[in-house]
Amino acid sequence: MDDVPCLRGCAMPLNSVDDAPDSEGVQFLIQEASKPGKLYIAVQGAMTNVAAALNAAPEIAGNIVVLWNGGGPYPQGRPEFNTRRKNFPSSVDISQKTGSFSA
């Protein structure tokens, strides 16, 4: 897996919805999302790096799709800590969906 980068992300949660700390991971997301086509980002846990990238470069919002695992047991789910952090800009729609997925 030599072609898969391992980069440092944000060291701490965002301080506000406008916070845009810089990191290798944030810069990589911005760079990749600025290329033609959609960038699919799989996230486990906090979405701090995605939020920081969106705050730093809001023009990439239409180019990314975030796949995130969380929200409690299927099918009822429950409110999820990481979506309640309110660390995304108000222009970004963060909605929690429950569902069953199969290959």
C-alpha cells in the first residue's frame, strides 16, 4: 500500500464553526477535492479534518461525498456525538441516515 498516504490531521477539535486549522491531511483533502470529479471520503469518528478543509476552501463542498459510520444500532439509530459537535459550516448539509447496505 505504498500509494496510500498517511498524513497528520488536525491536532484538536475545531474551536468554532469558522475554524480552519491547517494540517497535512486538510491540505490533502483540499488538493484532491479540487480535481475534476467527486472525491469520496470514508470517515470513522470525528469529521474534524473534513470540516477544517471545508472551512478553508468552501468551494470544494460540491465535489465531496462523505461516507461516515456511526449513529447507533440499526434500524432505530440514536443521536451521534460527532454530528452534534456543530463543527461544520452552516452551508454544509450534515444529515444522519440509517440504512442497510449490501455489496
